[in-house]
Amino acid sequence: MLDEPRPVTPAVSGGDLARVAIVGASIGGMSTASGLRGHGFDGEIVMVDAEAELPPDRPPLSKQVLTGEWPLERARQPGSATLDELGVDLRFGRRAVRLDVATRTLTLDDHETVSADAVVLATGSAARRPPIPGIDRPGVHLLRTGADAAALRAGLAATPQRVLIVGAGFIGLEVAGSARELGLPVTVVEAFATPASRVLPPAIGMALAAAAVDAGVDLRTDTSVEALLGPGVEGAAGGDGDAPVAGALLSDGTTLAADLVLVAVGAAPASGWLSDTPGIDLDDGVLADATAMAAPGVAVVGDLARWWHRGAGGFVRVEHWDNAIEMGRYVGARLMAGDDAEPYTPVPWMWSNQFGAKFQLAGHVSPDDALTWIDGTPEDRAWVGVTHDGTTVKSVMGYNRNPKVMRIRMRMDGPDGLALVDLLAAESTQ
């Protein structure tokens, strides 16, 4: 296990900051800009993003946008209406390709350089693209950007439509729910025994699986996709690679028909542009100290950050929407605080709307954690469970039990955590 890194200080104290460069205009980057202004920074903020316009808010992309309830334009980031008030020098359609840590200088893809007193890395993550033969066929989709959502929505609107989703993580199940809401037949193929098995205890994954099956999803676990096939191709990935997808060869030897495929096998930190950057350490994200500093004058936020969480006792990387917002606000304040900064120790929180129900999770969870049901059972389709080490609650998860999850979450947000015995005693009186 890695040891806690030494504290890193800003290169320029907060009161002397004149220019901050932020790489990434998604919600983490925008929250950083808001945090800077909210803590009195009146200098220049330069924001660079490879997208041609402000990236959308991502949670609606797998739900309201896909079902047609919302146009894509409605999926705006929180606070985007007040963007002009932040006074940010936006450089859209520009990609950062290099960082000189010593001088805090960015080189962009058109060879322009941007130097600053502080640099914030907020390039987030990108959808994983596994080496499945046929993954480049028309009709095969990923879901991360607004353009991805628009293409997937158009595909779902075409008929006839047999939908195949590769991966039963949160995005895969959310899209499966949206496709079922549209009345489409959906098959989900998952390589592991239960959904989200790299994150959730098996009993929780089984509960999510049961809800998917009840909603009419053909869920196939312990099965992988060996190849995506074109028309008229059975049991092999051969044929015209430019032909649209028509099916999939599975690891059990069966062939599935499919007119549209979503590959949803997780996301990876968008850190490739920082490879071999002296002064930056990469290990499933950009490593940072307990105050989100990766190097003197260089901070990191959101999905890209793998920072030392003192409450968890190790490096953590949190891909959730709420963390990107809170971490951005924190980093804005942290840069202004100079050497006097408290560590960033949030209780991570996320939610996922699936099949007309809401799953919520707060805390740090591992598949191997002990699980105790606090309220209800999976058969009830309304339940709350906590994971723990026998003494202290590590996480709380709930399905259609929003108030109780939030109440326990608030109790976890303390310096000593939440004792399991105290929670059980309190819940017994509810």
C-alpha cells in the first residue's frame, strides 16, 4: 500500500495569485472557477477544453436525453447561466498537449503556450474502449459526451431495434432502463457474476440484477462479448468491417442479434497527455496529496484526481458527479488559502436512476465488505444496507429509500465516522 505523500504547497500564495489556468471545462473545471471567484480571486482565469462548446451535464445523458424527455440543449451544467459572471477566458476547441510543471506552462495543440501562477487539471475521464473485434462498426456506441448521447438517441429512435448493452455497470443499467422505457427489447451482457461487481458487494449487485430482470431485461452474467458481427456473419468477426452491427458472438458460443450496441465497461482517467510529465505521478489518475495538490502550483479535480483521503487511509479516485462539483469548489478555496488548507475528506455520494427507481450510495465501498441490511430486503425493492468492518460503517446504500440513506449519510460525515453499534441502536427505534 502506498504511503501518504508529503504535503504539496502552491507555488504562489493565494493573495498573490494573478492567473489560474484550468484544463477542462466539464463540471469539475467550472466548479473550480466558481470556487475561485467565491473566495475572492479577482485575477485572470483561462480555461482550455477540447470540445467546441461547454460540455453538457452528464447525468441526464443516459436518461432524460435518451428517452426524448429532454432535448440535449437542456442538459446544461449547473451554473452555466451565470458563466459570463465568472469572467473566464474560454478557449474551446483547444487541447492541452503538454505541461511544464516547473514553470506551470501549458502547451496547446496549436503550439500556443499559457503560463499561470496555478494550473488545475480537470480533464476528467473517457469511456473505455475494449479491444472487441468489430467495435468500430456503425451502430456501436459509447456514451460520454453530448455527441455520444445524440448519436445514441438517434439510434434508439430507429426501428426495428434490438439493443445490446455490453457491461452492467451504472451507465449500462441506466441506458437499459431508458431503452425499456422506449419499449425496446434489451439484452445486457456482463462479464462478471453480478452488476457493478468491481464496486458493490455481491448481494447489492444481485438486487440490482433482479430489478433489471423484472423490468424485462435479458441479463446474461458471467458472459463476455467475443466479437461484434456484421450482417450475415455467424460465429465469427469476419466479413465487411464497414458493415453495420447486426449481432454479437458471446463467450458461451451463442450468437445474439442486435441492431444497436452500447459498450459501457467503465471509464478511464483522461491522463494520456500527461504521460512522462516530470513532476506528475500517474497511477489510475493523477496522484495528489490530501489537499488535491499534485505538484507545487498544480492541483487536480474530479475523475482525473486520485488523492490521499485521510478518512479512507489511502488514495481514492471518485468518478461521481457530486464529487466533481465539491472538489472543484474545494480546490478554488484551497488555491486561495495558500499553505493554510484543511484536507479534502468528503463522504463520497452518488445515485443512479434505474427502471423507475433510485439507487444511492454514500461512503467508501468494496466488494469484499461485510454487509448488514438496515431496512427491508432486496425482495421488497425498497431497502437500505450498510457495509462495515465490524466496528465502523464504511458505506450506506439504498434503493427507493432516499430519506433514510441521506440521514445515515449525514451521520457518517464526522471526524470519527459512524459506529455500527450506534447506527443499529438508532435504527431500532425508528
